[in-house]
Amino acid sequence: MNDHIVKSFDDELDELTAEVARMGGLAEQLLTDSLNAIVDRDNKLAELAIQRDQDINALQRELEQRVIFLLALRQPMASDLRRTLTALKISSDLERVGDLAKSIAKRALILNAARPMPLTRSIHRMGNMAGGMLKDVLDAYTSGETDLAVEVWHRDDDIDAHYNSLFRELLTYMMEDPRTIDTCTHLLFMAKNLERIGDHATNIAEDVHYLVTGEPLPEERPHSPTHREKE
């Protein structure tokens, strides 16, 4: 392969990485807007978040086509193949993050019409945890920092613990005051979506480690009921 072809291929791989990073930025913003729509009771922001999911879906379709083109035309091997397939896997996780954040925004529209509940702040805190994991793991992807990816991977336990605590609080609210059941049910679904976003960030952390090292993480994964292989 001559130098021109090699340079062209490297440029295409760089563009692929940039496309994934752009998709990740949109997913981060969608999640942030969805969470702020809850705390600020801002329906316009919730509607904007719902619409933004279309941009993420469009980017994923475009990225899939780009990957198919690279596989067919370049037939990458070794680290180039890892880089190509990792971009595809991460884009799939980001598309699911967008779907989950959009679901939160839709429920925000319902909650904003109901009586405010103090536990919406707990949802926002959990959302910040999930958003932080997403941001850090995307930074790890673009920089190739495996230590940061592993650190994010271990934080999955923290978000699971927060979910379990919030779950118990919401059940207590519902038992003590049946009038809160509808609102608490929506908050439960939101919390579960955030827990799943944490799982997708953990998926990406595993992919980053494999991308950089060529090896899977040597430890057992933080236990969680929602892994990529179960979805």
C-alpha cells in the first residue's frame, strides 16, 4: 500500500472517530437538557431534547454506512479493524443513550403537569452521575486513555447503588401516599433509564480498553442487570 493510500485511510479513520465524538456530544447534550427540563419544569427544553434524538439517529445511520464502506473498500486488519468496529459499537451504545434520554424528556412533560416532588432532585443527581460517566468515557475514547476508561468502568457500581436507594425511597412514597403513585412510577422509569445509560457508558469503557490494548478487561465486570448482551 503506497503512502498516499495509507494517509487517505488514516484520514478516513480520523473522520470516523470525529463522527463518533460528535454523536457523543449530542447524546450528552440531550441527556443534560432532559434532566434540566425536569428540575426547571421546562417543557420547551424537553421538546427540544426529544427532537435532538433525530440528529443522533441520523448520525448513526451515516456512521454505519461509513463503516460498511471502509470494511468493503479498505479491508482493515489488526488495530485498524479494531478502530473501525469499535466506532460502530460505540455509535450503537450512543444511539441507545439518545433513546433513553428522549424517554426521560417525554416523561418530564408529564411530570411538569403534576405537583412537584422533592425526589426529582435525586433524579437530577443520578443523571449527573450518568452524564459524568458518559463524558469521561468519550474523553477516554478520543484520547486513548485506558486508565480513564477503567475508572469509568468501576463507577458503574456507584450509579447502581444510587438507583437502588432511589428505588426504595420511591416505594416508600407510594406506600405512604397512594396519590403519588403515578408521579413516582414515572420517576422510577427515569431512574431505570439513567441506570441503563450508566451501563452503556460501561460498554463503551470496555470497547475503549479493547481498542487501545487489543485485550478485554481482565477483571469481572461490575455486576448490573443490564448489559449489552442482554439487550
